[in-house]
Amino acid sequence: MTHSQIRVRPARTSDVRSIQAIRQPLEGSRVLLGHELVGLYEAVPEFLVALDENDFVVGAGALHIMWEDLAEVRSMVVAEHMRGHGVGRALLEALVARAAELGIARVFCLTFEVEFFAKSGFVEISDVPVDPDTYAQMVRSHDDGVAEFLDLARVKQNTLGNTRMLKTL
């Protein structure tokens, strides 16, 4: 299977159990944070799924808007048997294109897969690339992903070993 045979579309509620099944092995290894099933259903509008030639879900990823010009690619996952076949690249390209359609100028990710994201133009960052006024607004968010972006102490256990990366569109 090649990148061109992968079809990416917005997730549907009927995809959630497939997404959960792909995520489960990685949640146990601390590569992905665990999500309750209800949380995945709530996040359906943020997700895109990758389908193989038989229309089976073989990957998923979400785009979470964080601020006027900033979004996070999160929860990227590819079925183990499909890794190395362009599924992740197809998903990431579609998520970045979605960000551009929404007027987003910068896309953030927190990842162990530095080389994969670097190939798509993401660069490592060590700071929080927002001005103080924006920071003051964003710190009010209850979302752990926003807290991870802001490098807040309350989510340090979630981010150990991860690399903070940013792509400017």
C-alpha cells in the first residue's frame, strides 16, 4: 500500500472504536496519553482518519485549535501493520492543510517522533512562542494540550521525553 492509496477524511462517530483500538497499545506504553471513550466521541470534529483500500481505519490524528493563529496536531496514530506505508504522512499533510484552511499560521506538536515531523517542516522549539498577552489568555484554558504547549508544571508528567516542535505555514 502506498501513500496514494490512502484516503483521508473527517472522522465520524462510527470511527471512534477503531481509533480507540489503534490507540490502545500506544496508550499502555506512555507514547500516547490515555483517553476515555467519551473523550474520543467529544473530539470527533477535530479528528481525521486514514482509510486503506478496504475502507478500514488505519490511522487517525486530530487538529486542536489553541489560539487565533495556533493549532496543535495531536493524537496521531497509525495501525502497527500500516507503519511505514505513508499513512502518517497522508494524515499530517491533511491536518496541516486543514489548519491552513482555518487561517492558522503555526502548528505545534509534542512528540517522540522528531524525525517524522522534521521531514514535514516542523522544527524543535524550547520556548513558548506567544506574546505575554496571549500567554495570559491561553493559561486560562482547561485543556491539557494547551497546558503542555505553555509548558506548565501541572502537565510535566505528560511531557517527559517528548520534543516540542512547531511548523510555520
